[in-house]
Amino acid sequence: MEELYIILAITFFVILIVLKGIKQVSQGQAMIIERLGKYVRTLDSGINFIIPFLDRKRVVKHLNYKPDGLSIYCVDLREQVYDIPSQAVITRDNISLTVDTLIFYQIVEPHRALYEISDLIMAIRELSKTTMRNVFGEMDLDASLSSRDVVNQRLRTILDEATDKWGVKILRVEIQDIVPPADLKEDMERQMRAERTRRQEVTIAEGKKQAAILEAEGVKQSLILNAQGESESRIMKAEAFKTEKILLAQGEAESIQLVQQAKAIGLDAVRKVYAEQGGSNNLLMMEVLRSQNEIAKDLANGTSQKIFLPTEAAGLFGSIKGIQELLSTRDSLADQS
């Protein structure tokens, strides 16, 4: 019976030792193990085994910014957000500003965060304040208010380099708010209102300018169209006048041609008559030619409105014969006298 008790006691002791050597770590956490007071290793998430009574867990509660819900032996490896208290800074042009900042960081090497720095959270806070004072001290007010991205990047770079030896990675820095002094804030608000008023006036002026330009363009197009219309009208009138003159000239040319043809017919008839009579009376021939020249001049000058031409050659011959008889009578009377 005593042997049974001994066996049970040994079994219980072994089970206790085994259970004490099993350590379970949750996802996103780590555990620091020391052996006889010296750092041995870091336990990752899952089931881990340690040497009972020789290895022990190190308390790391102070490494976590918000330790609520975490074991005092586990380091939070997730990204953490540290809200830095509002910090007063002075710009290069001696303007006092109040800056509120958020720091996003992550512990990547828990043993270095534990053994390289005594108070990690306080170190990050004080380092961020000092860095902010230095960065804003190199910038004037306008740059500080308008270049937040530049300030965020500079703060992140400086803090990340400084915390690298602590096993901490600074992921990003975000400036939540920059508050100027009350009197300066009022001046800035007045300036902003004046700027908005100026922009509104500029917008109205631009609108009026565009309207005036459009109106002027409309007037210009109207004048151009009117000028084009008048030009086309004048061209059409000139073309009509030209056509009229051409037709009149053609009519006159045809009229002169007809007269010349009639003269040619008359001359041919006279030649035939005098050829039959032997061509004795040259005076009559000259008289007829003179009369024809006068008729042609009257037609050319437009003083003669009517022309009587015989319709048949016989009639023309009769006329010429009558003229010859008159001339003969005139000659006989002259001889008697």
C-alpha cells in the first residue's frame, strides 16, 4: 500500500513538472524566458516547453501601452497607437503652437525592448516631444500649418532611427491638430474670411469678363455677317450691271453690223446700176456715198432714231434712179441760166 502511495506521489510530481513546463502563448504575443536570471529565449505563439524550476517567465507588463486584457508575462506584438499628450512648440519665427500627435509603433524584438530600455513607453513619449520641438523650430508658421505630411515624415524617420536599438519599429506619425495662440487664430480667421471674399469677387469678375467676351464675340460675328451680306449684295448688283452693259453693247454691235450689211447691199446695188449705165455719173456716186457716211455717223452717235431701207433691191434701184433724175434736172437748169 505504501508503494502505491509512493507511485502515485511520483506520478503526480511528474505530471506537475510536465504541466509546469508547458507554456501556451496567444497569437500576436510573445513571452520572455529567463534561466537563473539570464535571458534564454523568446516564446512565440503556440505551445512551448521550458525547464521547470530553472526557467521562469519575465514580467513585461510595462512594455504594453494598454495592458488591459493581457497577461503580465506577454508582450503585445501587434501595432499599437500611442496618443502623445499635447506639446507646446515654438516655430522659427517665434510663434507658440500646441501640437497633438499620434504615434503608431510595433515591438519587433521583445527582448531588446525589455533589456535595452528601462521604460519604453516613457522613452517614446519624451523622445517624440523633443523631436517635435526640434522639427517645428526649423520651420516658420506657414510651413508648419501647410506641410503636415512633411512634418509627419520627418518625425517618423527620426523616431524610427532612435528606437531601432530598442527593438521598436515606428510605423507612422500623425499630427492630429496644430493650435495657434488665440489672438493669432483670430487674425488667421479674419485673413481667411478676407481671402474667401477676394476669391468670390475674383470669381464674379471672371464671370463678368467671360460674359463681356462672349457678348463682344457675338457683336463681332454679327458685324462680320452683315459685312459679308453687304459685300455679296454689291457683287450681285455689279454682276447685274455688268450683264446689262454687255447685253447693251452686244445689241449695239449687232445694230451696227446690220447697218454695215445694209450699206454693203446698197453699194453693191449702186455699182450694178452704174455698171449698166456705163458709170458716167461720178458725182451721183459720190453723193450717195456721202449720204451713207452721214447715216452711219448718225447711227454711231445715236442722233438718228429711224432708218428707212428699201425692202427689195428694185426699190433701192428706184430710189437711186430718182436721185439721178433730180440731179440731171438740177444740171439742166443751171445750163439754161
